[in-house]
Amino acid sequence: MQNLNFPAYSFRFKNSENKVSIFDDIRKKFIILTPEEWVRQHTVQFLLQEKKYPKSYLNVEKLIKINDVNKRYDIVVFQPNGEIFLLIECKAPEVNITQNTFDQIARYNLKLNAKYLMVTNGLNHYFCQMDFEKEQYVFLKELPDFRTETNR
């Protein structure tokens, strides 16, 4: 798999029927290793190890209904009160991050109301804070510290 713009993390792999799988610490199972899953697993480890977000507050690949259509978000981080703190959209490294990517996460966020958004293809990472009053997002240099932000 391609090197990504994340620190080096150690992962558990398994090979069966000529398919490589990677262990997902959040879903607690092996998942077929695709380029997008490679980015997703690096993002999870980034949240856990670099940002110190509690594992119990992370949720990966869950169904949501948007305009009567089933969609899946990649990663959500909850706040202690159950509200959504952060919504993350992961793309494979060869997928360019475009306005369409931001439109996709914005549509998901109309339903989820996350305070922060992250979009990544593993090579480029974009962080935003929602301004719900002005119905826009403000780009940030990095994600806020979880403990500081959720104690406000």
C-alpha cells in the first residue's frame, strides 16, 4: 500500500483467499484492505494516537439516511453528551479532494450537525469548523484538542 501523509502506525493484517485484510480497532474485526480503507485506518490511528480522542467516542462506517437514500459516513467522533464533535470523509489516495468532496460531507453534516469536519485522501488533509449561523465552514490548520474543546 501507498505511503500516506500520517505518522507510521503498526497494523494487524491477515491474508485469506488472496485478499489482504486489516484489523479495525473500532469495529473490532478484519476489513478487506482497499486504498480507502488504508486511509480510514490511518485516520483512526491519527485520532487515537496523535489527537488522543477516546476510542469509545469513535464510530466507523455507519449508515445514515439522506433524502431517503442510504449513505455511509466514514468516521464520526462523539462528544461526551452524545452530540457529534467531528465528521470525517476518507477518500483513496488517488482520489483528488474537490468541491464535490466538500459538498458530500456538507450534505451528511446537514443531518449529523458535527462541529468539525475533516476530509482526507491520506495525502492531503483539510480541517473545518462549522459556522451554523452563517451556514458555512471555516478552514483550520489542524483539528482542535479533543479534551480542551469538549470541556467548553
